Amino acid sequence: MPAVTVENPLTLPKVAASGDAAARPVLAVTTAPSGFEGEGFPVRRAFAGINYKYLDPFIMMDQMGEVEYAAGEPKGTPWHPHRGFETVTYLIDGTFVHQDSNGGGGTIRNGDTQWMTAGSGLLHIEAPPESLVMSGGLFHGLQLWVNLPKADKMMDPRYQDIRGGQVQLLASSDGGALLRVIAGELDGHQGPGITHTPITMIHATVRPGAEVTLPWREDFNGLAYVLAGRGTVGAERRPVHMGQTAVFGAGSSLTVRADEKQDGHAPDLEVVLLGGRPIREPMAHYGPFVMNSQAELKQAFEDFQAGRLGTVPAVHGM
């Protein structure tokens, strides 16, 4: 971990918060419970136990793996529907194949991202390719759900294939942190992901003992999820470790620091930083549908059962 990197971060554009930026306090640190998703791959529920007012516009996020599969063990998800939001799958290690009933799809691996706008609804499937099922191997990634405002919930579905080499690479002022801007912008640097709801998604690698303080939009919320390693968050240096989410309060900068000593498995602190402008609309969420009312949820289920969200192709190429 991770595949997208550079040998010398000092060659990259530098990002740092201004000296008068208001530091965001840490409101809470939660620990993700473990479970299983799809056909049985292990996940950590990153946002479990966090009040939605601090997550909005994000709905949920799962860390998939990190797991080393033996031959025949890799698993994916069966065909299933979605409506009313966007799914973001960021693959750090391994290979995943996506296909949806709207004609979108592709293979992502080692730093790639697929961004699927379900909108009015579709069916999709994610699974490891047959070659990986046969051989086994390392699998590690994230799936994030981003809400859509009421005005966009019934928009036409869309699929974005974001290659790892397309992400905007930045560094902290001393080169101690490598920042990958997957979507949104950071200090004027734009990531490749096109979002309907204004958000920023960054994967940061912070070297042992290094600290980074980033400018952060005041109209966005702030979340930090630890993929691997140990460190602290906030100016108050609240301890965090793998599988924990830090919730930041109001302000115009946020700080992440890596401990001097990391465990042997994770040489650096790996953190996903998320920010978004809250939608602040009623949300009705059940299973694969995220709408604004119970009546709209009921309609989504009826449309799915009637085949109005698409049909599974006879051959899906998995």
C-alpha cells in the first residue's frame, strides 16, 4: 500500500494552511466494527456510531480488507440495485471488475477509483476477475456512499473510471506527507472525480514523525479515517489508529500527525480525509436506496421489483 506514489514528494506542489487558519477541534474518535459484505468479504464500518449531522453528505464508508486471499477465496458482490446516491470504490491493492445495467463498467486496480452515480436507479455488480479467484492475492479498498440532493436523485446514471495516475499528487511543505486528491479540490488543486455534491476526498500518506496541517473549506465538514498505522489528529493531538474515524468541528484547517514509531506492517500513517457541504435535507435510507421520504423508498422498491431499474445482462463478463 499504496500503488500511486512518488519517490521524492518534494518535487510535488506544496500545500499548507496559512498561519492564521482556525484549527478544527476533534469532536470524537470512533472505532469501526468489523463485519462482512456481499458474498463474504470482510469490511470495517467506518462511520458506525457517528451522528449523521457530522457525516452529511456522506452516508457510509466500508474499508474492504486488507485481506490476503488464498486461491479460490476472493469474493465480490452479487447483482444488486441502487437509487438516489453515488458509490465510490477506491481500490488500493488488488483487482475488481465492475459492470452495471446502464452500460458502465471496467476494471480497477492498485490506486484506481470507480465513481458510479446511481441517480434514478440501476443494477450493478462488483467482483474479482476469474484470474484473481484462481490465484488468490491481496485485496484492500474502500467503498464510500455520497448522497445526492433531492434535485439530483432522479438524474440519469453515470459512470466515471478514474485511473490512479490521474489523481492530483501534492505534498506537505516539508515533503513528509504525500496527498492524493481523488475528488474535489485542495488549496486550488483539483482532483479528477466529478461530483454533484461538493466534496473533497484525499488519501494521505504521512511518514513517521511528520505532521501536516491542511487548509479546509469552512463550509465543509471534516472526517479522517485511518486505513493503517498510528498517529494523532487535531492540534490537541488526539490519538488514532487503524480502523478509527476522527470527526472534526468547525474551522479552516485540520491537522494529522504520524507517530514516530509505526508497526512493521504499516510503515506510514495512511489516512483518508473527507469533507463535504452538508445537504441538510430529510433522508430516508433502507438497504440500497437513499431517498428523501418513505414514499420514495417504497416507490424505489416497487420499481426494482418491476424491473424498471434495469435488467441483468445475460453474460456479464466476470
